[in-house]
Amino acid sequence: MTSPVVGVPGAMGRRLRVVHCVGFYFPDSTGGTEVYVRDLVSALSRDSIESTIIAATDGAYDRYSWNGVEVVRYPIDAPEIQSVRDASVRKRRTLFQEIVEATKPDLFHLHSWTSGAGLRHLRQVSRMDIPSIVTMHVPSPICMRGTMLLYDRRPCDGYIDDRRCAECWALDRGLPAPAAYLLSQLPRWDLTDSVISRLSQRAANLLSARAAAATKARQLRSMATLSERIVAPSEWVRAALAENAIPPEKMVVSGQSASAAFCDRKPRPLQGVDRKEIVIGFLGRLERYKGADLLVRALAELPGGLPVQLRIAGVGQDARFARKMEAAARKDSRIQLMGLVEHERVPEFLADIDVLAVPSRYMETGPIVVQEARALGIPVMGADLGGISERVHHGVDGWLLPFDDPKPWAEAIRVAATDRAEVARLSSNMHRTRSNDDVAADMAKLYREIMADRRTSAELRP
């Protein structure tokens, strides 16, 4: 399928074609991954690289244009639907493979690790002899909990050890520490489809924890085998992959960037002395792992008369957590719940706050919102974890604070509310460090290296 001159500038006028695969996409509910893909394909078009986006959907097959880019939505069971039957195994095609093949791609770039876009999709593309790249936007390919916090107490090195992972995961599922340890010493049983599972699925899952961890390790190795490169958005991701013996030549570190829309820098704090309150903003899902409740607890430690307002923007699926946040807002008039802020309104939301709070309780691979704040000159209060700690410099352009202790956050909020000169100083050090064109240049270079390697391999074949 691949032209021998693909990727050579100007060769026969042929432009490199890449299909980007994601688990969700606009206009559905989206997050940082989808924003990254949207901005990447736009920037790649300026580098003579054509893109098509294919994304899973709970609905039926669909096809439309978004921001001038073709989007194909495939049903979640597309990899199981036989579209082309043939006596030759290599000529058979599932609906998913047919959709990929119709885009005539030179490369396949996977941006998710979910049931809708993950390992089984990567395997099917591999059978089509199309080179693949995986960008690891979330910790889930490595961590059973999805947080990369070992025993919920400290950052994990990422090494998948089935006993340690089973114990850590069991604690997250509510088992007391002695029971979680004993479970981790059991054999590698897989009871997920057994008599026990029919009696109690939870019991079967717990008893199968070691087997599940071993499966995750195999799946990570499969990711490395089936892909030409794994893109790590942060250095900690690269280090975690290395802990699992992923070859160095397979890994590329390439950080994200804020969209071009985030360019309207204003003096911080906004309106100088005209605004009495310092506004601290939170933007993210209202789920425990994003940590908005830590900000509420920190605010409760401070005097009611402190000139500060906490704006919390986001929604979530945890009804209990949402009720907890609503109760806190009713109790404290300084807390304002903003609800969902659509991504096109994020620049407006950020432009009207003085400090961005990112109190995540998990190892972020980005997050892009920190890059957006950086572009707007907004200092960040961030959890001292993962990608946040790689992007925020304590005392220079923000604060790095413990993810599990509200007291240091309370002190940082107090300083922000009472020392405007300090906020302005931190703001002056916040500058955009990467653009979408920088991200696209990384990927374009990577794509062309892969195509050149394949041409060389083809020439060396007898």
C-alpha cells in the first residue's frame, strides 16, 4: 500500500497521509486527548501532511467534517464485524479495517487505549502492514488503577509487578491492607469467566488481580511490538516505559501545546487593584482523581474574610462527589460552581482568573490546561506529580504542592490573596514554551523517519 517515494518532499506531488484513531471526538464529550488531536492535524496540514480522524461511537457509522478535517465515526464493535470474507486470511477485512483502508493511510496514529480505540485496533492495523505510532496520553496502559500512585501514597515508578500491582489495585477497590496483601500472594488465577464470577463478579475480579496485572504487562509489550514508536508526552512516561524494558529506540518524548486561541496575555492580577478578590480557577472533571475537593478543604482552613474566590468549572459522572461539591458551595459563598465550560470558552474562562489550580491526584501526562495557562501568563498551583511537576517551577512561575494535604494549599491561597506583587511576579515568568507547530514538527519528523526506515528495509529485502 505504501508508495516507495512517500515522505520525500515533492516526490510525484505525493503528500504523506496519516489516520488518527481516538476513542472519542468532537462534537461529543471531549478532553485533552481530543483537543491535542484536533490541533495536531491542523498544524500537520501546514507541513504537507494530510490527516483523517477515525473515532469510536456508541451510535451508528457516521462521516462529517470538523474544523475542515474529515472525521469517520465507527461503531464500537467495528473490529468484530466481518466486512470482507476471503479464503486468504490476509485479505479478510473487518469493518474497522475497511474504514482504515478507505483512508489510504501511510501511517496509523493511535491516541487512545480504550475498548473503542486500543490494542485490538492496533493488532488489526498491523495485519494490514501499515506502520503504527501510539501516543500514551493516559497512564492506563501501565497502571491498573489509572493513577500511577503506589498504594495511593506516592508516585509509582511504573514497573508492572503482578504482586505489587494486585495489592495496590485491591486497596483501591476497598480491601483492607492485610486482605489486599494476602490477595497479592495468591496464584495467578483468572476467574473472570468461572462459576465464581457468576456468583460474584467482584470476588472473581479480586481473585484474578495478579492475572490481570500480568495481562497488562503483556499488553504493554504488545503495544511496543506492534508500533514503530511510542510517544511519551512527559519524561515520567518515558521513564515508566523504560522500567518495563521498552527499548529506548521505541520511545519519543514530545510534549503538548496550548491552542493558538490562547494568546491574549493580560497583566495579572486582572484589573490591578480594582478587583478586590483574587480569583483561583479550577478546570476539569468533577471526579476525585482531579482533586477539586482538595481546594474546598484548603479554603475551609482560611478565614472567611480572605479576599479570594474559587471558581470550579467542570462536570462529572460521580453523583456523590457532585453533591459534596454543591454542599460546599452552599456553605461557602467564596466557592462558585461554573458547570461545564465548552472548550471554545476555555480561553474566556482562563482569561478571567488570576491563578489556575491543578490539584490532580494522579500522574498527568500533560496536562494541556497548564500549557494554556502558561500561554496566558497565569501562574499555576499544581500537585507535585507527573507532568504537572515537569511544567511548573515552584517559586518561579507557580506553586508545586502535595496532592494529599490541604494545609500547604491553604497557605498558597493565602499568599495569592494577600500578596498581589507575588502573583504578578510569578505571572511575569509564565511564557508559552511550545506551539502547535512545534508539536507537529516533532510528529512530522517521526512520521518521515518511520517511512524512510521502511523504504530502507524494503530495499534490503532479497
